[in-house]
Amino acid sequence: MAKKQLVDAYFRFLNLAQAVQALPSVPKLDAAEDRLLEALTAAWHAGHVLTVTETMALSFAGAPATVHRKLTKLREQGLVKLDETINADQRTKAVVPTPKALAYFEKLAACLEEAKKK
């Protein structure tokens, strides 16, 4: 694929993704929440579940208090949940994506497939 075709495909993807994000069924996230959700889900997809403590230590996401606030908002929107059963230590809670979060990423993946077709 030529450079121009790649760039065109990327911008088609961005336009399609913005359309998906504007749907009423899709939670409204700010940039930090979106990036945090992506990081949590990417880690989960790779087979590594982050604990709340590990999540709060993510340096790109800001200060621990900010990350905690963003994590709380993601929980309130039903995009992540805290799971005590994953770790042997019952005091440690793992942050895992919900089916709602996975459906969101499936919609974005469909946008990527659509953008590649043209």
C-alpha cells in the first residue's frame, strides 16, 4: 500500500471511530479515560491483569489520585470492574474490562476493517 493510501485509510478510520464514539450507546470518555481504558484492556488482552495499585502507578496517566478518579469513572460507566478472585491475595483487586468495554473495542475494530477496505 502506498503512503497516501495508508494515510487515507488512517483518516477514514479516525472518521469512522469518531462516528462510533458519537453514538448514544457509547460512553463519553475524555482523552485520559480513553487512554487508561486502552492500556487496561491491552494488558488484559496480552494476558496480564493490572491491579488497582499497578493501574495507579501508570506514569502516562497522571498522578495516582487522578488515575484513581479516572478509574472510578470507568467503573461507574460500566467499562471496567474490580475482581477480587483473580489474585490469591484477597486484598488485591484486579481491574478487568467488562463486556461493554469489549463491545466498544469490537466497534472500533470494525471501523479499522472498514477503513482498510476502501
